[in-house]
Amino acid sequence: MERISVMKPWLAEAEAEAVIDVIASGWVAQGPRTAAFEAAFAAHQQVAHAVATSSCTTALHLALKVAGVQAGDDVVVPSFSFIATANAPTYLGARPVFADVEAATGNVTVDTVRAVLTAKTTAVIAVDQGGMPLDLQPLRELCDERGLALIEDAACAAGSTYRGAPAGKGADVTAWSFHPRKLLTTGEGGMLTTDNSAWAERARKLREHAMDLSAAQRHSATLAPQESYGEIGYNFRMTDLQAAMGLVQLGKLDEMVQRRRQLASRYQQAFANVPGLRCVADPEYGTSNFQSFWIHIGPEFGKDREQLLAQLAEDGISARRGIMAAHLQPAYAGHSGLLAPLPVTEQLAAATLILPLYHQLAEHEQDRVIASVLSPVLSTAAGA
């Protein structure tokens, strides 16, 4: 029986040809393809500026830096997120302060953020978890009222929408991921987007050791001018090999979102009336790209999360435990940023499961997943 993976990137000949063209050009580091990818991504996301980076983590790092976060500051983050969300402020010497999330979306809310604000809070990182858009406007109002930078971790959200616009548009600065588990992939890589011209310009310099001349400026000159380094910077660059892939992937993004939403709808219909199963679903204010399709497993289902994972594995299906709780990881054991209980975070981290969902998933394969998930229910019904 062929194994069904939890995720597969949708890569084809066009991506390979794009990379071959870059190799043939002789310019494989950050250069013209990267600039083209930045311009195309900014246009797609309806923002003024996009700055390509080596990962979403480095994009978050730069976002905090240009937003003015410093050592000793507090930055509100969800614990219910990949650990990089908490790590980014830690790299700058700031303290990640963990906020709880709502059960329906797995995202922070204005109330969960407000509950953990401190006198030292200078920024909030709000995550679109698994591609599920967060309710940004109430957070926008809170941050404006308190003078806080609002940073959106949209690692999973390319193709998601919020109130009719692309996700990430309303934050001060947004970070994106192009890891292979995301819809749009460059292998590794990330992007920072913002409407703040000064922040974008500083991010461009900081990603390249804070050099005052870009690689394009240096290499276009026969006698290159002397560069200068105004502050301590980083090597957070994207290569043109990655950017070439990204341009092709961006052209396929809308098709990817449409297909994933069709598959998500099939899951939702199959599990709609199953006691103890709750599917992730669009909130009233936006649409998800369903980067991850997760289900919440309640006690009425008859099997817990670990038992269902084992059942799926036995049937040749690779699923994953749901999103982690960073505050429960050894790296943050005893961390001072746990200022309030996180009951929803801990409950979701213990009882959610991510099912296979990717562009090439055939309906007969999805039917296998559905049958495996429902097998405890069907066996109970048969024995009744």
C-alpha cells in the first residue's frame, strides 16, 4: 500500500528550468532574480516593499530590529506556534511573553494579548497559524493605542485573505516562509513585507551585513566604490536560485489555494457530524489557504490523538501532531515570560492532529485518509 505523505511541495519542470537559467546566467547569489521576486511578491500582497531573506526566522529577526525592539523589551507572542516565533525576539535580547489563543483558529486575540501586556512591551507578534488568518483589526487598534509595533508572522499564510485583502497587509511589518511545507516554496527562504520605506531600506542593508552598497551596485561597476558598514548586520540573503523558483511558484499560488480549499471542504463534509471531531474552518472575516488542515479530537471520539496517529500510520498514512506549545519545550522551561495560564494553547497542543493536504493529493487518496480517521467510529457502529 503506497504511503500518503502529510505534505508534498508542488514542483515541476518549470521550476527546474528557471534554476537552470540562473546557473547559465553566471549570477547565482542575491541579484536580479531576487529583485524580480521581491517586486512580484509585493504586488501580489498589495504592499509597497518586499525584502527577500534566507528564512522566515531571519525575516522575523529583521522585522523586530527595524521596528525598534531592543534588549530588555517585552514582545508578546503566541506559545501556540513553531518555536521560531519565540526565538526571534530572544535573539535580540528581548523577552518573549506568551499569550493564549482562541480555540477556533489557534490565533491570538486582542483579549489574550491585552492580558499579558507589560510596561516593557514594545511589540506584538501575531501569527496566522497554519494559514488561518487572524483577526488583525482589533490588534491594530490596541497596538496603535499603546504605541506598539504590530508584526505579523504570516509564515504559513501566502494566499490567505483578511477582510477581502491579502493576509499580512495591515501589519506594520510581516514575515513569510518559503519552507517546503508551505504552499509557495523556494526550498528555504523567507520575505519581509512592509509599507514603511525606511524600514524596508534598513532591512535590505541589514540582511547584507549592513553594507551601504548592494551586491548589484558593486558588481555592476568595473571599479567598485569603497563600501561602508554603518552598524552590525547579518548574512540573511536569498539566492537567485531560490528566487527563480519563487517566481514560478508565485504564478501557481492561486491555483494551489483553490485546490487546497477544495480538499479541505471534502474533509469538512466527511467529518461534519462525527462526535468528538472538530475541523479547522474559515473565520467569518477571512479565508484560509489551508496550509495545514487540522482536526481537534475530543473525548467523545473514542480514540485520543496518539491512538489516531497510530491508526493512520498503520494504514500507511503520515499525519502529524498539531502545532507545538513553545512554553512547554525544554528551551523555555522556567521562562519568565509565562505571565498567565495558557489553557487553550495546552489543550490544542495536546489534542490536535494535522492530516495530509497538498496540491497533488488525489481524491481516492484523501478517501483513504477519511476512512482511516473514521474507522474507530465505523467499528463502534458495526458492533452496536
